[in-house]
Amino acid sequence: MPSKNHGRMAQDMKRELIAIIGEMKDPRITGGLLTVTRLDVTPDLDVAKVYISVLGREGGADPVVKALNKASGHIRTEVSRRMHIRKAPRFVFCKDDGAAYAAHINELLRDLEEPQPEE
């Protein structure tokens, strides 16, 4: 599969994933801000690794990742049906700590910019 079509298919798959996750009614998934940050698909379309970021939730991203991995069969069927592809990849959901890491770095930089009291 050419890389141009592979990239386009990954973007279409990401768009469909966002729509499917938004329609899910599982209370472990709803609540808080859930974002699909990245989708990596193997060239043979066997496995797709989905990175998600969850903000504004007390339990963090772990229960959401666990719930999405439980529902991955349903998500795979829906993606296959909506995209009209015969074989949809197996989805593996992972948490992405990029946003939390960026906030931590910004906080450290802000602390460096504050004037230190002189003795």
C-alpha cells in the first residue's frame, strides 16, 4: 500500500474513531475531555495503536483506556462498517501523557522566570 493512501486511511480511521467514541454511552468513557491524539497503523492494517489524552477526570486516563480496550471489538466492527473496509485493524488503546508533560514543563519554566528574592 502506498504511503500516501496509508496516511489518508489512517486519518479517515482517526476521524471515525473520534465519532464512534463520542457516541458511546459507557459512563467510564463519558465525563472529562477525551482526545485522540495519534493513531499509528501498521502497513498491513493488522494493528492500530491509538493514543488518547484524558483531562478533567479524577481517575485519570487508566479507567478510560481499560474501558476502550474492552470495547475494542465493537469499535473495530463499527470502523469496518462505516469505512466499508473488509478487514479493520485490531485497536490497542494507550494513554498519552503529552499534555500533562507539557503543562509540567510550562510550570517549571514559569518558576524559572520569577525573580528570586535577594539576600
